[in-house]
Amino acid sequence: MSTIAIIPSETRSRGIMLMLAAAGLYLALRLLGFHDHFANDAEGIGALLQIIGTLYSVVYAFATYVIWGQFAAVENEILRESGALKDLILFSRGLKETARDPIVRATRAYARAVTESEWELLSRGEDTERTDKLFATIVATVLDFKPGDDFECRAHEHMLEIVNQASAHRDERLALSAKRIPRTLLLFVTVTALTILFLLFFFPFHNVALGVIAVAIAAMLLFFAHFVLTDLDNPFEGTWNVSARPFYDLATKSH
């Protein structure tokens, strides 16, 4: 898959339309003599663009760093939670089939439900009541297990520790999944980007072609920068999202 194909076709089309519209508007203003009024203000407009551009780059870098950190944290908690549940299935191998089967069935039912419905629910910010109940069933099957000898007592204690770890990772994953970039920060980044583009329309480039190209490139870069920021903000939908593959493997592969 090529780099450009990663971006959805609709987003690419919108970016191209914005780029062409910005370039066309600048050219039209230039042909109408609009920039003649600002010929002596090029240095001032350039200084203002530099100040606002620096502010935009700092705020954008900060927002991207925070969002990417949250995105990576969700991925880590997915791997830890699914890994703990995999350990639960593997560790239960030493138990009798009558004691092991309920634990394995409950764990795989939960993993299937996560892959089938939880990603979509989390992307919309809705409650995960179904998977909450299924995870509670895993806990209940471990708690209901009655050890018959010292080996089973030690196994039971270890399984309780594993379930507690999985529960902690699930709680952290759900807490991180609910976080989104503050609307005020997103608004500030967006307004700053639009201000940069707006000021470019006033900049009297000596070369008309250079001005058209500069405005087109700036419009394209600012649009796709905004796309990356908003797409990463929700780790469960969009172009770049976290994968439910660890839970799918847990539900389908034998252990």
C-alpha cells in the first residue's frame, strides 16, 4: 500500500479541493490588484506569519505528543489485558476439565464480544455493559472454583492474581479510551491554522506563481495536519486505530 493510499479518498479529495480553492482565490486577488495595497507591508505580514506559525507549531506538537501518547497507552493496555487473559487460560491447563472449561469458555466469550462490539461502542463513547458483564463472568468462574488439594490452592491464588491484573488493565484501557482532546485546544489549533492561511492571502509575493504555489502548499499541509490530529484523537475509528487482533486471537486460537 502506497503512502498516499493510507489517507481515505474522501479526505484526499477534500484536501485537493481546499488546495485548489486557496490557490485560485490568491490568484484572483492578485489579478484584481488586491496585493498592491500591501506591497509596503510585506515585512510586517511576514513577521506576523512567523510569530503565529511558531505558536501553531508548538501547540500542534504538544497536542500531537499528548494524543499519540494516549494512543500508544491504549495499545499497551490492550496487549497487557489480552496477555493476562491468555495467561489465565494457559495456567488453567493443570486443572481438571470440569474446573477448567468454565474459565476457558468465559474468557473466550468475553474476547469475542470485545472484537464484535466493544470497539464500535468505544468509538461512539457509549457504555460497554455487555462486555462488563462477560468480564464479571470470568471473575465469577475463578472465584467459584473450589480447590481440592495444595496444587489447586496455589493455582487458584495465582489465577486470582491474573484476574486482578486483567481487571486493572481493562479499567485503565477503558479510562484512556474515553479521553479526547479538549475542544478548546482543538479549536485553538484550528483557528491558528486558519489565521496562518488567512494572512498568506495578504502577503504580496513578488512572483505570482510562487505565491499561488506557496498558498496551495500551505493549505494542503494545514488541512492534513488537522486530519492527523483529529484522526488520532479517537483510537477506535478512522484511518489509524488500535487493533482488536489480540482479543481475536484469544477467542479463536487454542491455548
